[in-house]
Amino acid sequence: MQIMLENEVMLFIILAFQSIFLIAPSLSLDCNVSLFSCGNITNIDFPFWGESRPLHCGYPPLKLNCYQNQTTIELANIKYNVFELNKSSRILKLERSELFRGICSPGSKGMTGNIDLMPGLLEYAPGSGNMSFFYNCTKHGGNYVEIGDFSCPNGSIFKNGYYGLEMESRRCSWNVSVGIESRGIGFAQVDEAVRQGFQVTYTEASIGNCTACISKFNGFCDYDYNSTKFLCHHPKPPHQGTPWKHYWTIAGVSLTAIIGVIAILIVFFYKRKSVSRKLISKKKRKRDQFHVEDFIKNNYASSFTLKRYTYANVKRMTNSFVEKIGEGGFSIVYKGHLSNGTIVAIKVLKEAKSNGQDFINEVASIGAIMHKNVVSLLGFCYEGNRRALIYEYMPKGSLDKFIFNHKNNTNTNNSRLEWKTLYEIAIGIARGLKYLHQDCSATILHFDIKPHNILLDFDFCPKISDFGLAKLWQRDGSSVSLLKGRGTIGYTAPEMHDRNFGEVSYKSDVYSYGMMVLEMVGGRKNIDTSVSRTSAIYYPHWAHKHINDDDDGELLKNICEEIMENEDDEMLVRKMIIVSLWCIQSMPFNRPSMFNVVQMMEGSLESLHMPPKPILSLQKD
């Protein structure tokens, strides 16, 4: 294999030298003869390119397109028709293509955003500018001129519309920003001005030193992607008779060739090292396979209760992996059937863990767990890199579908749950974590508690699932050793990323539990930049402020996505929020254990007091 690789590298070096000496001289010759022409826009050269004019013959953002004799250009993802292009004055006349029939054009509906002329590249010509239109507005203010109701040619009516010179957030169905040539006109002329388009100029920066190149040397320009600079090509090299110019050319080509050879050698040695790593990895997998088989035989011959399946069994259970019911970063979950007809969920791992013994230890530990709120592992498959876990099937799916997706979900099975049900789910998860932390022979740290990893049975009983990142921890006070960060952003405790907050322990799961319960209450992600108020972006901070200042229960309604029907609902919501805020305290020693969490959730609201505000809030008071 190594000899074949060396032969391939030598062939690659020979071909590379041919490319260096044969292709380079003709790279820019086509720019002088390939000009862009479409309709009334003809003989366009640098800085524009497009159609038969190659990419390196122009500035990358200034690509022209031609369709049915109409020239178009796309700027910041907005398409414009090009009516005029004057090379001497560097002026383009543009029109937003969706509005070629005016502001009542069907293309106006749904269009949003401001025009971005890419500063430093294009700018409005004198007499042209930006104007914004707002449709179906319920409120207006500022210096906007009211349009009022007006009918469009297709019969639709845009009510309460406005137009003005600035973009501003307002209560409107949609808005659109267009360029026009005259900004001091009334509405009667606005529609015509939109159809007439507007003028922009491309700046000196967009064409570099090409003005001097063309006017002084009668040359032509192209764009070098390696140096990101404009190059000037003369029709005939100046000072042709001086020999030193020829020497410099030879030196430049030679230097390029040397750099190319060095790069090729680096690639060669890298590939050689990569092949060696693969051989070592293959030997290690075989060694792990042997250790796992020996481990099962010697240690679990009599006590290992889980059934081991072959990969062929797994394939038959899933009917060749037909019905996928879930997918994560490291696995895909399929629906399957055992030979007795029992429905199961089969998680097939995408990537095998580096240590096979770690995998089988994890399987053995989870397989010994018997708890109402922890999903049951029924069997496993281990055949080299082919690894799978067979779990009991949860018909209601994961909790996240009932928290985040119910607003736009027409499936009544995923509608918003009642507060009593959410409260029982939160207590069930707490009991499951308490069992993992305190009632097993060795503490099991989950490290990935989130709504997606909580499964619900037919009666909405929660079960903790997905132990792919779990780790065993002895109860001797020692810290957990982690070679890399674990968990999901938004749920991981601060100490998982910064040891200045403390050691990683079972309190890291407590933090994740608190963040998850807050999302159950709010019906939203804890960090959401789409909210209308910046104070509500970081939900834990917002919830703490509102519940702490709430005396009559009115502010509590702002925290919760779902309406509370009675005082019992309000009591459950307050309890869930207060307990969650305790769980997400930044320092681990300030968080309760899951044993205390269960007690707090099952106890009275009067026995709870407010914790300090979370330190990791995104905003100050």
C-alpha cells in the first residue's frame, strides 16, 4: 500500500509541474475579448462579469445575468433589473425586479428588509434614495406620510399603509424597501417612481487602479483570488528590451514551482501518517473487540441479564431500518418489533466509542436499572463498529414536542399539556434523577438532561433516556474526570466548561433539570432572541424578576405561555419556577440535591423562599 501511495504522489508532482508551466500564461487572455452583452446592455467589461465572461474577469459581487434579453444583478440577496449601465460615468439604473409593476405588484407581499447597496462598492447617485412602504398597519407614528386605503389592479386592498424615508419597527403585516429617483414627491407619483427605478454608482474602490490601467496603458483588468487584488494587463509588456524583467519572470515562476513542490510533499507525508493511523486504529478495534468478548464471558456469564442481539437480528427487527422515529448527534432511533410482537425503540449508534469496554460497562449499568422514571434497556448489539441499544417503546415520544411545537402543530396528540400534567412530569423526572444519583450501587451522572431526552408513555409518565454521555461516579467525594465537554448548550452547568465555578458532580444534572423545567413553564427556549422585549431574552432572569415582584399574580401571567385556570394552577407554576431557580444557581454548592428537589416539589409553596438571581443572566437590572 505504501509503494502504491508513493507512485501516486510522484505522478501528482509531474502533473502539477505541467499545470504550472502550461496553464498560467493564458489565465487572463480571455478577459480582453469576453465582454458581457444582453439586450440594450452591451460590451461591458471590468469590474462586471457573468454569462460567457469568466469569474476572474470581474469583481466577485458584481455578477450580471441575462434572461430573455433582460440584464439583472443580485445585491445582498435582492434581485434587480438593470435598465442602463454607463461605463464612462459608472452609473447603473436599477429596479427591484419584484416591483416591476409598482408597489401594488403581487411580488410586494412578503418582501421584507432594507436595501443594502454594499458600502464601499455601490452608493446612491445624486437624486436617488431609499423609501420604505408599510402595509396593513394598525398603528403609525413619527414623520411617516399616511397613504390610507388604496385598491390594487388585482382587486386586493392594502389598508392603512404608510411610506417614508426611514425603516422603523411598527405594527404592520409586512414592509418593503425600494429605491426611487425622487424623494420629495407625493403618493400620486410614488407608484410611477417605483416603476422608473433608481440610479447607483460603483465606487473607485470597486475597480481598484483599473482607471489608470485603461486610460494610461490601454490595458485591461482582472481579479486575482489568491491576493484578492486587481491586476492590470498591458497589451505589450513595457521595457521589453530590458533583460532583468525577463529574469524576474523566470524567478517568479521558479518560486511558484518550489512552493508547489513543498505543498505536495506536505500532503504526501500527511497522507502517509494518516494511513499509519488507520492501521493502528484497526488493530485497536480488534483488540477492543477481544477485550469486550472476554469481559462478557468472564464477568457476566451468570449475572448479565440483558439479551445480546446480532446485527442481523437488529436489521430484521427494524425491517431493514424503514421507520425512523428520532435522530440525535450520535445515533438514529428506529421503530422495531421483537419476535413476540413487542414494539421496541432501537437506537443505532453512528460512531463507535473509542473504548469498547466503556460501551459494555455502560450497557451493563443501565441494564441493571429498574425504575418507573428511567427507560428500560431490553438488549444490545455489539459487532465491532456496529452497536445498537434496544429500549422499550414510548408511544407519546419526547417531551419537547409538547413544549415547543404545540403552537403551530395541527396534531392534537402534541397539544399543550395541562399544568397538573406538567407538574407530575417534572416530579417524575426528579424522582428518576434521584434514583440515578443516590439509589444505584454507583452514582450515574446523565450529563444530557433536556426535553428531547425525556420520553413519555401512554399515560404521560416521564422516563429518562439517552445515556450516551452518562458516566459512573463513586460516592467518595472525588471529582469527575472529563476529557471533553458533555451535554447540550443551554442546559449544561457552568462548571462543565469552567472549573472556576466548581467541580463537576451530580449537581451538574441538577442544573440541567432546572433549565428544562423553566422551559416547561415558559413554553419557550430559555435564551430566545426573537422576543419583542430585550429584558425577556434570557428567560430565567426575566422569570426571577417577575415572580419576585408579583403580589397579585398578574405578573405571573407574563411568565407563563399557557393560561392558568385556577389558584391550584398558579400554586403549581410558582413552585416549579422557584425550585428551578434554585437548581440553576451558578455555584454547585448552592444547588439542592435531587433528593431535596423532590421534597421541595412535593412540599408546600409556603415552605419555599426565593433564591438569589441567577448570576449568568444576559442583562442587568
